[in-house]
Amino acid sequence: MSNILSVPITDKLTYIGVNDRTTQLFENMWPLENGVSYNSYLITDEKTALLDTVKVNRMDVFLEKLDEALEGRNLDYLVIQHMEPDHSGAIETVMELYPNVKLVGNKKTREFLKNYYDIEEESFIEVVEGDKLELGETNLTFYMTPMVHWPESMVSFDEKNGILYSQDIFGSFGALGGPIFDDEINWDLYLPETIRYYTNIVGKYSKQVQIAMKKLGALDIKMVCAVHGPIWRDNPGRIIDLYAKLANYETEEGVVVVYGSMYGNTEKMAETIARSLSANGIKNIKLYDVSKTHLSYLLSDLWRYDGIVLGSCTYNNGVFPLMQNLLQTLLKQKMSNHTLAVFGSYGWGGGSVRDLMKFAEESKYDLVETTADAKGSATKEDLELCKQIGKEMADILKAKRA
């Protein structure tokens, strides 16, 4: 047996999730410096039900935990709330080990089972909005949450105990390194990873998140069991409120300055703007080189703070390629409710500020009036414009919160 034991949550509910500190990139894109957890839950009532599985690379530990928690009982149901492979990777093996298990999901779940694993299970139980699965004293009611963040996404709610099994909703990056419950963790350590998780994984679907949260808002939620991050048994309102804030594009006062620079000229302008922001009363200032900081961290802070300053050197008559990637990502993520300022530099023909202004138009952010576009190294006049950009941005943000 594994020395990583399953953890009781209630007398009929057990945590059998696992940690992944080996995978370096979530979805092969987003850095996992602090790892990630794949959470799974087992209900043992008159009937037994497993809620979601784990990624295949952590399946061995998961199966040992499942066997331990079942204590020799049969597995009656496997509830599939989300078919992304980090939660469905062990389905085939679970079916082999427990051949009488019945799969529970919605119509789209059934399609994904066929497409991903060639599973066409005759005993599949197809559920729709409001259907119930009776397990004894525990009954699960299903709510469809399509495109949060896959088409088949759904959640289930144990009304008697007020437990919401929320799949990816209310999740977070970060392995559970000892603490599992919210009252055991240092929230300051998990908050940045939770915001980064939301903005990169779920953020594009914020409109759908708003719809789902409005639906779930009618429930008396006393505990949130997500498939990533801690279990919220003490203060579920904290994670619910954070997701509501992020989904509604609510921002904090602060400015994120991101620049692309080849030889330091644009960097000098960025530092001048940052200093001006500070001199004009902005305390939360994040200054990033787009070539040095991964996109996921940039997106997290850009979503969080209300001011954005983007600067780029000109490269092949346009914006710096890594800055272009950031601009395209921001447009695809449909992030809103921000104030934008732009600046840049060029060697001969220009083009970066033109592209940044095009982004400003497409993004529909409020735009600071002053821009700076330096030819070669920034002159005194160029740097004065940079100072003015910082002052105008600070004035706008402070006026918004006055």
C-alpha cells in the first residue's frame, strides 16, 4: 500500500486525490513551479460513487488510495464531471478493476468517452439538468455548466451536506504539500496560483462562468470540493467570491508594465514610466520584460490590476514577436475593464506603436492620451512623454476609485 493515505472528509466521504510535482507544464503550456493536485473523491453510502479520476501519470497512487478507501466494497458508480485527460486518465483502468461500475455523465460526456478512449458503455447513465443519483443518505443533483471550460463540464451537489463537487470551477494550481483543507493552508501562498489558474485556464470563458455561478448561487454551499487545489470546508465563500470577482473582471488598483526590448532603449522608457507611476501615488506596480517572464504570469497580473502599459521595440516593421503573442492572447482571453497606455521605439521605419494602437482599438480598453515613440535611444523629450504617460495613468486610476 502507498504511504500517502486517503483522507476522510466526512464519515461517508474520502479524499483520494494525488499530487503531481513531475509535470513541468500544465496542458504543455503553463509552468507548474509548485506542482498541481488532481483531486478525486469517494462517497461510501449504501452505494459507492467515485467522483472523477486523475491523470494517468499518477494513476498508481490513486488506485491504491481508492482500494484503501473502499475497504473491500465494490464500486457502484463513477461520476464523470469533466473529461479532460487530467481527470479522466484512469477511467479505463477503473473499469477493468471494477467491471460492474456504472458510468454517470451527460450526453457530451458520452461523446468524449468514445472519442478519447473508444468507450461505448451500455450501462452508461446519462443525466441532464436536475437529475439525481441516489446513494443512500447521500443524493447527488447534477447541474450542467457547459464551456466551463469544456462542453461536457458539469457539477454535482449533495444537498443534505451542502457539498459542491465543482470539477475545474474553484480550482487552483499548486500541489497540496501537506495541507488539504482551506483552514490548513496559508492563503497568501495559494492566492497567486489560484488567480494564475483562473486567468489562464478558465478566464476566456468568464461569461459562461458568470452563468454557472448565478445558477449555483441558489444552492446552500457549505463545502467546495474542486478537482484542483484545496478543499474549501471552512470558508467556501472565499473561493466563490474570488471566482466571482475574476469572472466579472473586477480589478485592483495597480499597473502592470510589460515591455519588449532588444538593446535596452525600450526598457529605459518602461522604467521611466514605472517611476512616474510611483511618484504619482501608484503602489502596486509590476514591471516585466516580455522575453523573461512566462505568459501565464503576465496574464495573471494583467487580469488582476486595472492599469496596463505596453511597450515594444520595432521588429521587422512591427511589434516585437513576443509582445505580439501577448497581444493576441489578451484578445483571445476577452479580458475587459482596463485602462491602457502604449509606447515604443524604432531604429528607422517604425511600426511597433502603430501595432500597439491597433491593439488598443481592438481591445476596447480605455486609452491614455499620451504615447511615446522614440527613434533610437529615447531623448529627453521622449522621456518627458514617458513621465506624462505615468502621470495620466495614475490620475485616471485614482479618479476611478475616488
